[in-house]
Amino acid sequence: MKTIVMGTYTYIPDAVLKAFVHIQEHFPDLKKVEYDEEGNWLYYNADGTFPTFDGRTDWLNQSLLEAGSDAAYSVGYPVCYTLA
């Protein structure tokens, strides 16, 4: 899996960054997102756990997350974006 560190001069699609920030607004401890070969995403907290939504998804912008996945595809799956 290709790993790209956010905050470096490496190209990061704008839609990937927007999707990450969208989730991070609700989970400030967010550390990374992985996109698998099928375009599915998986977000991780700094301690390696997954954010717990507890059924609270009314704020979730699915279109924004899908746009992030589509943009990650342009870089090539599988790919991991992580904070430095």
C-alpha cells in the first residue's frame, strides 16, 4: 500500500483532504485514512482504533466521502493518507 504523508509537498487531491477534514471535525484524534482496491475508506485515530460513530451519522456527508475516494483513485489504490 502506498503511504502519503499529509502536510508534505506531495500531491494530495483536494477532495481527499476535504473528506479527511470533514471526519476530523467530529473526531479530532483522527490520524489517517486508507482506501482499498475497491475504493472503500477506513479512518483511524492516532492510537490505531477506528472512530466510533455510535449511530450518529446525521452530520455525515456521504457525497464528500465518495468524492474523496474517487480522487484517491486518481493517485492509485490502495493508498493511505496519514498526518505527519
